Amino acid sequence: MKEAFPGFLVVNKDSNASIALKFRERPDLLIICQPNENQLLLREAFSLQIPVLAFVDSNTCLDYITYPIPVNTENHTWMYYCLDLLSRIANCFSSLKRS
């Protein structure tokens, strides 16, 4: 298997993108705000066995989503609140891990 799928963790070398994201290890969790528009990303995360937390609408297919959170994804204030809350939780666990 290659280092990563083009377009997932590494920008495709054939594209004209000037920034390439490279990670040394797989992420523990992938958070997706609009899974209906990121089906390829969901399938790649599933094949790499990366758990996915996604904010889902009633019309979202849950096949590749490990942790669905039902919200109205069109409400940007609510999405900001959810992402801010997740960020605060991650920071708390990060500081506990360092202690």
C-alpha cells in the first residue's frame, strides 16, 4: 500500500496544488461537517479504518460514519458551537494526557 491515497492525506502530486499535507501517522479520528459532499473522503477513511465523526442531516447515508451526530448542517451557528465544544473537549484530554 502506498503512503496515503492521493487527495486524502496527501495532495495528489499531479495536481497544481502548491501545498501538500503529509502526516507521519494516521489520525485517531476524522471529523466531517458535511458528509453528503465528502463521500470519497468517507470511503477512503473507511478503507483505512479511521473512525469518522460526522454531523449528519436526515438524508445522510450512515454507511461509512462511525459516530453520527444529527444536526442541521445548514445552521452555521450550531455547527460552530459543536466544533467549539469538540475543540474544548480535545484540549481538556490533551492537557490531561500531558500530566
